[in-house]
Amino acid sequence: MDLTDARWRTATRSSNNGGNCVEVADNLPGRVLVRDSKDRDGGTLSFTPGAWRAFIGMVGGPEGAD
């Protein structure tokens, strides 16, 4: 998967966790990407927008955000 155009942002709920942060890119068509901010080359999870909304709904975060 080409990640060249991914615009990454740090999840707002991760900001005070002593560096335990995730980054989200939701600007690519049909994909929401998630990676560890401490290990950006360590791997990227890819979700469909629907699966991402379901995940966020289950963990109690704001829909479609972080």
C-alpha cells in the first residue's frame, strides 16, 4: 500500500501518556491507517472507514477521529 499521501496526526487522547501514542491518517480513500508514533516504520494497521467507526464506538472515542 502506498502511504506517500497519508497525512498523519497524533491521537488527542494519547498526548499525556508519556510517549505511548498512536497516529491516525484518515485522508486516503477507503482507508484509515494507524501506527505507533514511537516506531513509525514498525508497521501500519489499515481499517475500512466502517470498521474504524465501529472500533472507535467500542472504545468510547469521538467517531471518525481519535
